[in-house]
Amino acid sequence: MYTFNPGPSQVYPQVRQYLQDAFDEGWLSTPHRGEKFVQLMRQTVQELKTKLNIPQDYTIFFLSSATECWEVLAQSLTPTKSFHLYNGAFGQKWYQAAKALRPATVGLTFGIDEVPDADNLPGLDEQTDLVCITQNETATTTQLRDGTILNLYNRLPSKALLAVDATSSMAGVQIKFIKGDIWYSSVQKCFGLPAGLAVMVLSPRAIERMRQLKERSHYNSLTEQYDKMLNFQTTHTPNVLGIYLLNRSIHDNPPIKVTHQHVVERATKLYDYFDQATQLRPLVTNPETRSSTVVGLTAAPALIEEVKRRALENGLFIGSGYGERKATGLRIANFPAIPDAAFEQLVQFFAKEFS
């Protein structure tokens, strides 16, 4: 069985051996205040910086999920309000979570085939603490390209930081971390690992904001987490197994430049195929806003149900559409952990059954 569900998605096959090694090496009962864990944290941080091209002066944190990142950013880096630019359910949920804590928070939507205009963003003003975007919106299978993110970054209000949800892109495509202040991702997508861990990356500008605000009112306050991370520890009992699996996987996988090229080439082939050859069509029609890591398809509800049913019969689990597009959509994860053989089987399935 191959799974193309966009999260939790298929894990790397070597995870099975990592789990056995973790048990044999005693990681499941390793004290998180001991030197063994500290060494694991130090190695994992350096592996992430090396393999993903994260600047050395950026700080890495480990949280439980991308959802926890929403909470931490609102608590610790947003004294007044944030501005959220989104075109799908996950960007909207981030906006709603932030607004619940900071009622002055503003949201602005745009279309799935639309490239946001950084010069025309109503509601973005000098009182904005964070500008929040979703680089790869899993619900709508769209992606903000580097040029769009750079334009936003260059037009930030004077005190604003740029925060980027990279949940469906980090470890799958190359990220220009210097063009943002906060980046975060959960590991159950492009990292190819079991759910339960998030990686958050902060720029020196974001750390300086944290120092100015000194927010320490919560168990996961960023200031407290930073103080602990100076010694490669955490404020509370961490997901030791998740960090161990991340360490092993990042070490064994190629640099992000290699992974990026492979993922983008595979996405191009998939879009070329679905643009021409089947009864389904790509959900996103503008090539400039299509995601490289999650391919969306659309068709009538009856056809969607038939595709999913027959795909399962052929050992292929295809993700449903999300939210209002659940009945009329399919989502195909193009994450690094899914082998080329799976995509060959997928294309053969569509060619045989739905061309």
C-alpha cells in the first residue's frame, strides 16, 4: 500500500529500523536533562542547519505541532496584533487562533490562482507585530513562491516580523530562511516522520523581539524555551523519540538542494500529466500558484468517490479534498518519503482507469 495522503503521510521506510535502534539504545527511557539527550539536541540542531541551509545565527526550537506554534507566536511575539494573508483552511485557522488571543488581529483572503499584491494589503499598518503567511497551503494545494515572500518581506511595516507556516514545504523544497523571521513545520509531511513534533526557526530579529517583550506567563513561553535551548534543553518533557527519529532521518537524507530538485521535477511531470491525460483536472489553474509538494485535482463528486475506491483496490490511498472541496477534490502528496515507484504506479492507475 502506498499512501498519498498529505498528512500524516507516508514515512521513510528506514523509520522502522530507527524505531528498533531507539529501543535497543535506550532512548525511550533516556532522561531529558541528562548529557545524552543534550548531545542529541545539539547534533539535531546542527544537522538541520546543515542539511536545510538554515543560517547559523538562527535559533531552532522543538514544539509538539504547528498548532502549538500558532499559540506561542501569539503569546510571546504579538503584544498588539498580527496580520494574516491566507487562501485556505490552515491559514484561516492560524488567523482564528491568533485573533482569539489578540482580538485586534486582521485577516485578508486571496484566491487560489491569485498572487498577492504586496503593495495593496488593506489592514496592514504600523501597529502590526507579525505578518503571517502560509507558504504551502495544504487545503488548497497552493504555494507562495520565493519572489512573493521576498516582496512581502521588503514591504513589512517598521516593527513587523514575517512569520511563515512551512508545514507542507520544509524539508521538501529549498527555503530562503533569510527572507523571513519565523518559519515552522510539523514533521508528518515533508520530513517523512510520525506526527508529534514541530520544528520552529527564528531569526536574530525575532529573538531580539522576544528579549524586548520577555513574556514568561506560559509553560511554553518563547523566552523560557530560549533560555533552555541555550543549553540544548527544553522547558518541559520533550518528544525524545521524535527528536531521535528526526536526527537519524536528517543525517541520512541528502542536502535540501538535491531533494528540492527531485520534488519539483516530479511535481512538473504530475501537473503535465493531469493537465492533459485524465478525466480529472488540477484544482489550481495558475502554474505560478501551484504547490510542488501537494497536487490538487478536481472533478464531480461521483467521479472522486470512484477514483478513491478503485485506487484503494489497487493499493493506492489518495487524500480527499479539504473542507468545502472535500467532495469534489483529491490531494496527492508529493513528499520526499514517497518513492518514485509509487508515482509510477499512480500514473499507470490513472492511465488505465481514468484516461
